[in-house]
Amino acid sequence: MASRWDNLEVIVADNASDDDSVDFLKRNYPAVRIIQLERNHGFAIGYNLALKQVKSDYYVLLNSDVEVTPDWIAPVIKLMESDKMIGACQPKIRMERQRELFEYAGAAGGWLDYLGYPFARGRVFDVCEVDEGQYDDIAEIFWASGAAMFVRPAVYHGCGGLDEYFFAHQEEIDLCWRMQLAGYLVMVCPQAMVYHVGGGTLPKGNARKVYLNFRNNLIMMAKNMPFWEGFWKLNWRFLLDSVSAWKSLFAGEGIYFWAILRAHLSFIKWLLFKRSRSVFPASKTGKLGGWLGKSVVWQHFIKGKTKFSEIVHE
């Protein structure tokens, strides 16, 4: 194994894969524990079911398309041991194919703007910066990437785990939001680094990916914001999403238009029939880190800013 850590158990949660990956693991890595699920439950349910069968001081949620470096564990554990209120933490994440660039899903720590749009230190929408050490400080963030997330088991389960309705996409942002509302911190430790391929669950541009991202983002806002704040912000989001949908349609990308429309209809259905089943933290008194009190959409698409530092430190 590439990771250097004495007390380490590698567990593969298999979400009913239909290739020969399980047989490959059994033949070549017999020491790896395999938790086989009977069907593909999606990212959220799959992790929740698997982690119920794991006892550990820390969980490390790690995607199968992540390449780790030998000493990536120690700096994160040292940081989390220094403060018991750190609920989750991520390493720095770079692209596996263009190794000098930050990777989309997390980069040097996730942030959220006041209308619910996620971005990251080193990644604003589809623009990924070159890592020149500009975000090498240990920092409080809004969300830690689900591609490589360290999390305390008691915090994970105490906050309800990943929301199973999400299936995949933005479920880790929702969980980190609930952790913060319950009083915990979410951090990034750039002294640890991994490389991520990305797009393993659903490739970029996939209609289902677009649908899940838009739907889950709206649900996340409705769950975690105070009622009146969520009410006016969700109305703005419906407007901005509609602009994006119509722009896609006129550009000949009808698949995006219908995916966003489906997302809006599904969100309304959730709001009417499913909301009471959603997972909430025990309290809502915590403060939010990595929160941008202005629009990243305006800063990026209207003012033309492409770097995290330009947007946050304006």
C-alpha cells in the first residue's frame, strides 16, 4: 500500500460493481477487507451502509480514482488531534493527469457563496489554478471533498451521515454544512496531498450529473438555511438556474435544459413530500467557515475573475 501509517485498515466498499474489480482485489490484495453491497445504492447510501460495519478512530472516505502519496495521512491526523472540534478535514487535491493543477473536486478546500454555489481554493467553476503554493496554509473551509475526506466517526453518525436522498453529488457539502451548524469545524491540511482523476461516478456533461447537481444543491439550501433566508435565496436560484437552462437550450444543448427542468420539478416534489425525512443536525448554533457573503457567479461571469484569491480578497 502506498500510504505510510502504522494503524491502518484498508476497506473497499463495493457498490455491486459489474466488472472484475472484486476478484482482482481478492487475488492481488488478500489483506484488503471487502464490504460487498447487494446493489448499487449510490455514493451516499453506499457509504452509510459500509461505515456502519467499520469501527475506527477516524474514517477516510477515499474514491477509487484517487492516487495517494506516502505521507498524506500523518499531517491530517496531527491537525485533527490538535482540536477535537475538527469534524472533517481534506488534503490538497491536484489533478492526476495535469499534476501541477488543482483538481475540480476540492482543490485546496471547498467554499460556498451566499446563493449556494460551491467553489474552492484553487478552483472557480471550471477554472483550475496552477498550484504554486498560494493556498498552502492550514485553513477553515466550508466543505471537505468526498473524494478524500477524513472524518470523526462520532461526528459522521451524530450528524446523520450522508443524506441518502442525494444519491451522489454535493452530499459531502451538505454533511459539512450540518457539521458546522452542530458546532464542528471543517479544515484543509495542504501539507497532505493526493491526485484525483475525477468524473468516476458520472462523467462531466452527463445529463444525470447535471440533474443531481442542480437538484441536490437546492435541497441542501432548503435544509440548512433559516426559512426566510432560504425562501428568497431559492427564488434567486430558480431564476439563475433558468437563465443557465435557456442559455444551454439556445446553444443547442437541450440535454442540459431538460436536466435543469427535471431538477427543479424534483426539488419541488422533495419540498412537498420528502422534506420531513431529511437529516438535520442536533443544533443550528455553529458558525460557518469558508462562506462567501457575495455572489461568485457575479464575480466570475460578469467581472471576469478566475482566481479564488481575486474573488475572496476583493
